[in-house]
Amino acid sequence: SSPVLNVHRLKTAFATDDGEVTVVNDIDFHVNAGEVLGIVGESGCGKSVTSLSVMGLLPANGKVHGDIVFKGENLARASDQKMRSIRGNEIAMIFQEPMTSLNPVFTIGSQLIEALKIHKKMSKKQAQQLAIAKLKEVGLPRAEELMKDFPHQLSGGMRQRVMIAMAMMCSPQLLIADEPTTALDVTIQAQILELMTKLNSETDTAIMMITHDLGVVAEMCQRVVVMYAGKIVEEADVVSLFKNPKHPYTVGLIRSVPDMRGKKERLYSIPGNVPKPGSIQTGCQFAPRCEHAMERCFQETPELTSLAEAQKVRCWLYVESKGEGAVDRTIS
Ligand code: SF4
Ligand code: MG
């Protein structure tokens, strides 16, 4: 299927007292119509800034270079007015903490209807009926009464369901979800992921799922992009990523997933920390943490290279030294 979003050479930098700091550094990815794309990495890898760049929601000191093409329109150069007409309408989003996105002084009903008032011509009665229908779709009981409730009267899980209902009000082509289940307890997390999977399969809405959690990726995503220090280091379909991860960082992430059979402790964690944006070194950014690092890794920056099928990796282990192109191999 064709991409609904095509991001090309996206670079996002912030003006700071210490000069310009690049947080997203020349990334390319696309989201196909109807699919779920995972964008994965530790906190500080640039994944949230990527989503804010797409939405046009960067703080005033942030600047975007490159192309963000949504349905033929380059959002990187769109006016504020254009972005307001797209946000919450054709592109919707949900965040980690629904309480910060819901307004505490308005009822659930009035907030659901607000999105429609901005973007769609509809009578109040029609809007109300649609809001109730959406609340039912996301599995909320007694939807009619819920319309009159205030956000604080709901549990965290119910609030996130309301946020999803709100995001789906205008039937968006793309839903950007940034750590949508991170603040919820495990049982509720699973229910929310199940709900999002159901909505994705029943509607045309593609989902860009931003997460640090490979469990979420395994549960929901069809394709995955792994980010490290503002760059994409691996791209693969979800099966290849788990069966045959290529980049040592991806291998480390997979090894550090808490045991899915119920034990909660982490068996492994990648040593070291994500480099701070602005402290970018020459060579591979992962080199200080990589058990496979060679001399070359500290001197030259590897390119993102295509391997078999749709798998891509940015690592010297997969490049022949003399112009032979990519070599597919397996590390463990
Ligand atoms: Fe490790 Fe070198 Fe590959 Fe970077 S390029 S991930 S340091 S082996
Ligand atoms: Mg984040």
C-alpha cells in the first residue's frame, strides 16, 4: 500500500545558549496507509521530537529541515493555519499522560465535540451522537452519562480510552501515539493496546507508535524503525527484527526486554547511556556502548545500508571493507 506519510532527510535542531543542538539527525521513514509503524529507542533518542516535528508542535526554539510529506503536502513548509486544520483532524495524536491533554474544567462530552466543531460542519445533536458512538467504540460503559463527567472522575485507563475516542472523532488517516500506555498498569496497558489494534484493523487509520517498549512493538507493529542518538540505526518488519536483529543496539534492546512470561526483573541492560544531544562524536554514536566496536567505528560514521528484504542497518559489521556492498550476517 502507498505511504500516507513520507519523511525525507528530517533534521530537527534547537537553538540553545550553547549553540544549535541537533536532536533528530537526517532521518528517512514512511508510514503506509493503514499500517502500524513502531519508532523505538531509549528516552533521549529523538523519537518524541520526531513526532512533534511531524505535528508542527515544536517549541519556538526548534527548527525543522527536510520534508514531511503527508498526502502530497509538505508539512515542513506548511503554514500554522494549515497545520491547525490538519492536527486533530487528518492527523491525530495521543500522549502518555491523558490528564495533561484533557482540560480539567470541561466535561468529556464538550471536549469530544470541540474537535468536531473545529474541523467538521455538524449539528450539535449529530456531534453528540457521534461522540457517544465513539465512546462506545473504545469500550467505555454508560457512554451517555460519561459525556457529563469531568476528567478527574475517571480512572487513568478510562481517560486514555477517552483520548483515543477523541483522536478518532474525525477519522484521521494517521494517529501518532507517543508512549500511550507507559503511565498505565500492566493489565490496563494490554487492554489499551488491544483496543488500538482493533481500531487500526477496523478503520483505515495508520498508527505511528512511539515507544521505548519492545513488548508494545511485538504486540502491535508491522514495521519498526529503531532510533539511536537522533539517527535511524535499523529498520525492519517486526518478525525479522525479533528473529534476526542486526544492529548491536537492537540486539541489546531485545535482550533487555523483561521476561514476558510474568517475571518482571530485567535480565540484561545495555551498559552506558544515550549520548546527550549536542555531544555527538565522530564515528558510530553507539560505539562507546558496543561490545563489537572496532577502531573504524570510532572514526567513521556508517551509513544506513539495505540488507535482504526490507531490512536496513547502520553498522560497520554489515559493510565489506572494499566496496562489496552489504553483507548479511548474524551476531549474538
Ligand atoms: Fe558497534 Fe561498530 Fe556497529 Fe557501531 S558500527 S554498532 S560500534 S559494530
Ligand atoms: Mg518520549
